[in-house]
Amino acid sequence: MFVQLKETLQAGGRIDRDQAEWLFTACPDEELRELAQIVRGRYHAPTAASWLKMAIVNYTNVCVARCDYCAFYRFPGQPDTYTLSFEQVRAKIDALVALGGDMVGFNGGFHPDLSLEHYTELFAKCRATFPELAFYEMTIAEFMFVAKRGKWSYADAAKAFADSGTRWITGGGSEVLDDAFRMRHSPGKYKVEDYYDAQRAVLNAGMGSTATMVIGFDESLEERLNHIERLRSFQDQEDGRLTSFLCWTYKPYETELGGAEVSLNEYLRWMATCRIYLDNIKHLRTSVLTRNNDAMMGLAYGADDFDLPTEDEVTQSAGATISHDFEGVLNSARELGFDPQHRSPFPVWTDAQ
Ligand code: SF4
């Protein structure tokens, strides 16, 4: 199987779902890395790697979705809920700037009292105050909730965000895009087709978006494969408009679901499988947020890019530890033979035309 797949990939070909399953479950590690580097090499030089510094600002922990894998949210009315004012958001962004940061990702709960206009005003103030930074202003999951709450169609809501100056609504909040998984763990959040309808509306409004995935809950391999199969198909249909794919691992501490973290080897093998299968996504990102310095090994399994995170309360609530020893992470990449270079935020696909 390895020789056949190698020939296919060297000829610029594509693997199918069964072959992806074989890669993850049976391909020896060294051969898996070799195949991942073939697809990586279609887009990037062998030792190239890029990074930027990013804070995730969690503007509210109020959420009505009740995902059982989430240690961050509080239901409305609970005593330890919060919603940050603009001044509080600004203080967090000031802290990022002091650390030499490049980008802010906003991520919060499904707050039932915050309207689309609340978000567009908050984000516009942030852009005006920090014109030197890039902003990931929402995730698709939050976007869907805000649109539904205000009875907006996805197209109209996306247009309203784009008209207000929003550049990115990222593919966060996707975890495992499989309806059986979603029914088990977050039945009120969305259905998979709904997710892609929303993401298509975001892209059609001229904004950028990304793909993400989280592994290590109780998802089956079948469910993981459903996620990447549907994602590749969507990316084909949308002419490659999703900029990047980021996979990270579930942190189980303090969550209702509980469980144990997946091993580093499982994470790396899944990363390589994704690099090979998702051949229509240019950038594959490895997660320092959930794997710390070990994430740099992902570069050898097909990744080419990563964030140096400065804060993210969502994953920290569930056990993630964030270090500001940025040079230590970069040195880990160098020790593996990579040449990590600071980059500018990726352009929105419309800018790149
Ligand atoms: S993962 Fe997001 S949507 Fe789900 S409960 Fe947590 S904050 Fe809410």
C-alpha cells in the first residue's frame, strides 16, 4: 500500500477515504511522515515553517449551548458569569501588544442577550484602536447563533458583518463535524449542513474563513473521517477559499464529559493523515495551545504553520497551559531542522486574487 500511495502522491494524485483510514491505523510512522511531506512539499519548502503571536480574547463565558466537553461556559444566571466591556477587551489586547503580538481571535459563548450590532460595534472599536493588528472576529458557531437569535438569514448576517469591516469569521467551534457526534455532545449547537451553509455565506460575503477540528473526545474513526471527507468536498466546491486547517486536541479537565487526553503520537498521526487527505488546503497548522513545545513535531508530520498563543481561557479552563517562553517553542522547531519565520497574517482570499 505504501508504495502505491507514494506513487499516487508523487504524481500529484489524491487519496480516498479508505486509504486515509489505512494511513492512520496501519502505515508505519516513518512512512506516514514521508507521505505527509510529499503533500506538504506541493505548497512549502522542506524546512519552511511560519508563525505569528496571537491572543484569544474570550469576551463572555455566558452560553446556552451546554456542550458537555466545555469547562469554560456558565449558564445565564450562574454567579461566576462575565461579559467584558470594551475597556476590559482593550486591556487584554494591550497585553498582547506588549508581548509583540500580531493577531486577536475573539471567542465567546452563545450569549442570549448580545445582538449582532453589539458585536459589530465592539469589533469596529477594536480595529480602530489597534489598526496594526489582525482580528479573527468570531467563529462560525458563534456567527450562526447570533444570526439565528436576531432572525437574520446567514447571507444577511454575513453581509452586515462584512459591511461593518469584519475580515474574518473563522471555522472554530467545529470540534468533530459529524451529526451523531454533535447529538451526543452538543445537541443544541448546530447540524453539520447548517455549519457549512453558514460558512458558505461568510465566504460569499467576501470574508475569510478557516477549517478546524478537535480530536480526542469519544469520537469514532468513522466520525473523524466523516469530518475530513465533508471538509475536502466543501473546499473543492468553494474553489479552495478556506485558508488553513488547524487540528488540536481535547482537554478533558473540569469538563462534564471528562476522559483522557490523546497521546502525542495519535495527534501526530492524525495530523499527517489530514495533511495527505486534505490536499486542497494550503496551510496545515499545529497546535501549541494544546501540545506546547511538542506541537513542533507536527512540522515533521505535515504541518507548516502555528500560533504562539498568549492566552485562551476556554482551553486553559480545561487544562491547557500557556507558556510565554516563545523562543523555547521556536528552538524546538529549529532542533527538528525547521526554520520558523515570523509571518504577517494570511490575506483574506479576496485580497489574494
Ligand atoms: S464550547 Fe462554546 S458553544 Fe459549547 S458550551 Fe462552550 S462556550 Fe458554549
